Amino acid sequence: MAVINQPASQIKLTNVSLVRMKKGKKRFEIACYQNKVQDWRSKVEKDLDEVLQIPSVFLNVSKGQVANNSDLLKYFGKTDSNEIILEILEKGEIQLNEKERSANLQQKNNEFLNIISTKCINPKSKKRYPPSMIQKALNEIKFHLNPNKPTKLQALEAIKLLIAEQLFPIARAQMKVKIVLENKAKKQIFEEHISPLIDKVEEENQETKFYECICIIDPVNYRTIVDLLQGENAKVKKGEGSIEVLDMAAIKEE
């Protein structure tokens, strides 16, 4: 990769994203195209030329200050700019510009609202609320998304507040399922593995060869129960256990 010795006035960068790495008292930067760094890290983009705006290591991109070989050797232990660029690209801190920060925040907020929308329903109509209505309610209770915290955890926290405040009728959407299991496997499989995944047992019958249980579960646990009963590594033999969905929008009555 060629080293650029142009004055700063001749280096024109547009839509730039910086990736920065601090080594000792020095800060090193590379100039990348917007949105391409994450594509590179997730292996979506494999062409380095599509990621880098300029194939050089800088001390300061905006001023056009290219790092010299003595700095590279002192702080990276090598002068191969290709290797150093790859290290910064993989491990450096992405410096987003205002447009990117705004777009990322909007994407995160949409994800946040969609999580709440899919996990909650009107307990009377069993219908889900649109994200716009949820956003309005969150504004009223002054709950704002923190972009530096995990989205899902904040969504769960927001759901608790919305349910507590009841600005409109809202409850967690649960699943009502029917679990059938051979009686001989009930203690080992149901009590040890499945019971902890159930929110409430509504009906049960164990007077026949098969134990039957109608219960309320959190939708997130459905796949786990399916795997326990019918998956490749199921805890029971084929035909000895099953799960049937009775209601996709059930409410756990207290």
C-alpha cells in the first residue's frame, strides 16, 4: 500500500468513517467508507478496497497527518501498513459521524419498539399495539432509550412500566400450549426440564398412559420445549412427547 505524502488540503474525504486505535500516548486512525466497517467485521464485505478510503495509517485523518514508519515500529512493533490497517480495522473503535449516529439510533429505537410491540397485547382484544402508540406512551411516562445499553433489556424494563402505568390496557403476550408426555417420563423430563419454563399450569390430567398439561408459557420458551420433546436431541423417544399451540396471544390470569 502506498504512503500518501499529500498536504491536508489535497486530501478530500467524503462520507468518511474513522476507526481509531490508541497505542501508548499515540492515536492512530484509518479512513473508511460509511457502514463498511461493520460489513467487514461481520464478513459481509471481503474486499478491503471497498472498505478503505485511503490505504494508509494516520495520526490524524482530518489534518492529513500520515503516521511515519518510526511511530509504527515503536507502537505496533512493525512497519507493514497492510498488517497494521487490518489490526486497526478489526480491533479499533469506530468513530461515527453525526449522520451515522442518528441513523444507528433510529434503527435501535425501531428495534426497541418492535420488541415491545411483539411481546405485548391488548388483554381484551388480544391485538398488538403499533410501535407509534407505544412510543407515545413511553414519552408520557418519560422513558427514553439509552443507546449505550442493550436494547432487549431496556424493552423488558419498558414493558414492566407500561403494564404498571396502564395508560391503555396492556399485558404481556403469552402462549397457551398443550404438552403431552408419557407418564413414565413425567418426573424426569417434565418436572426437571419443562416445568421451569412454564408460567402457569391451567389444567392437567395424568389418569391415562399420557400426562397432559395445558399451560401458559413465555413465547421465548416455546422452541426450547419443542427441542426437549421433538428435537434431534430430545429427552424422550419419538411419539412419547408433543407440544401443541392453543393460543398465540394468551394472557396469564393472576
